[in-house]
Amino acid sequence: MGLCLVINAGSSSLKLAVFDAALQLCIKGRVTEIGGASCLEMGDITVDMPVPDHASALVAALQALALAGYPIEAFGAAAHRVVHGGASLVVPCRITPGVIAAIEACVPLAPLHNLANLNAIKALVQIAPTLPQYASFDTAFHATNPEVAQRYAIPAADTALGIRRYGFHGLSYASLVQVLPKLSGTALPRRLLAMHLGNGASLCAILGGVSVATTMGYSPLDGLTMGTRAGSMDGNAVLRLAELHGVAGAARILNFESGLLALAGASDMRALAAENTPDARFAVDHFCYWAVRHAGSMIAAMGGLDGIAFTGGIGENAPPVRARILDGLVWAGVAYTETANQNGTACLHETGSGVAIWTVPTQEERQIASEAMALMARISE
């Protein structure tokens, strides 16, 4: 089957990871600030270099991989993270001209990210036209949400334009569903509240292993307070911002100038914890308060709670935030061990607790490789 090259193209970055047939990570790297002060990192090597676009970034990264002992000929497949699959791309698939067209059709739903994903896919076609490419979609995990959870109460003509709830962080949640039983040594909790907490943050209600509700909606802007995103807001408040600042200005404010940054002047939870100023404390309060409020909604969507799983940069590495959220969910039967939480132990719940609580490392890249390899094995049968 050969090695699997995982590519995650962001709006101004390109991340790569190489996995072997046993899904062991061989090497990883990235190109940052594409089009600006670009930097290539591959393994232990860091080089500043001009990289004007994603195609150039991919060429540079592949050259660095080859120097590290992973030439393009060693790969049996390349697998891409595609942010938005819309309503039709809801399972991993091999990339064909038809799939590329479908990803392009979703560009209006995620213009920055899907364009970057497409640029990486098309660049690799030029570099290695015979290398099979596969796509995994960040929205796909939430395709199991019932229609009542997906549809906005707007006219049918507007719904037909694709304006509905999609949800994101799906690859993180799909990975969590696979990893948690191995980590815990027990079956996945039937009613699992999954919390992907990072600069982008969302919650997901996972019932019987599938998503039935999530906090993000049409875009990754909805839901929790985030690093620079406002989270849930009244539609008329958004319209007022658009009146004051124009549509582009309102979009900039809501996506890049809001959230923790707007409340305290910093978007990094570690920086806020270190500052311990009134504004910093309020920003953390805001983040935790809305996480608990949205958690109540997710628990209602599942009809109860059997387990909680934290993942993401904050979820995995911020014990005080986990404690604040868990303290807010005592009413749901949550009981955790303070020492385990403070020490970053994977298992956080008290012995005999009716609600299992775990911290699960994010493994999105391995999930993408796993999905591609499963498709390759199915095709070869």
C-alpha cells in the first residue's frame, strides 16, 4: 500500500504528515505564512524561504520530504482534509474530476479554506498525476444530524441555496470516536458530549457513535466563544454590524476581531491565564459560561449524558478551563477528581461515577490517513 501523505491546506499555510501502513507517524512538517514571511518546517529543519502560493509551498515541502528520505515515489496515496463538503460530500472518497467539481461548488460556503484545499489537490495532480488522491471532509461527521437540527427556519428557496447547519471539526470528532474506546478500554459511552476546545471551539452530541447535534452551523462562526470568533449572535445584531461596517467589515469583526481577543486583547487561553487581569478573567468566564450553556443543549439533544470527552489545544491542556466547565455540569451527574484533572491524566472521573470523563488527544491527520487507507483496501478487494 505504501506510505500515505496527508495534506492539510489552510488559507495561508500547508501542513503535511506521512503515515506508514500501520498508521504510525513517520514525519510531519508545514509551510507557514504563504505569500508573506514564509517558513518551511520539516522534522527538525526550519528554513525561511519565499513561498508565493500553495503550489510553490507544496513543491518546497515535497522537496524537503525527499531530502528527509520520503520521495514522492514512496507514497501509495495522498489524503487531503477538505473543510466543506456541503450536503453531497458526506463520506471520504477518491478524488476524481467530478469530486473536484463538487468541492468547487462548495467554495461559496468556505471560500478561503476550500480554495486552499483545491489548490493543493490540483498542484499535486501536476506534480504526481498517477498518485491516487483521497479527500476527507470536516463537515461529513455531522451529516447524521436529523433534518430538524440541520434546517434553519427560513424560506425553502434560501434553504435550497445551501443555507443550513453543517457543523465542523468533524475529523476531530470522528477520530475521538475511534480513539476513546482504545484509551479507556471500554465501549464508547452511548451519550457522549464531545468538546473540541481550541482557538476554534465546538461541542458535539454523539449518540450511539454518530453526531446528532453540534454547536457550529452554516459556518465555523456559530456556537461557543472562540479565540477571535464571536460565537452565537442574534441575527439582527449581525445585520446592525453590517450596516455600520459594511458586509466585509462585519465579517472581519465577527471572524477575526471578536471572541477572547475582543474581550481581553488576547486570543490565546494560556496568555489570558498568565495575565490574570479583570478583562482576562472575564474572557475566561465568558468562554466557560457559554461552553456550559451549549453543553446543556447538546445533552438535551441526546436525552441525557453518559460521558464527556475533551480534545483540542484548550481541552487537552487547560485544567482550570476543564474544571470550570465540569463544575457547571454537576447537575448532569458529573463528578471528577481534581488531582487527575490538574495532572492532565486521561481519565478524569471519580470511581463509580455515572458519567465517564476523558481527555483525548486530537488525531485528525491520522484519521485522514486511516480513511484513505480504508478506501484503498476496499478498492483493491
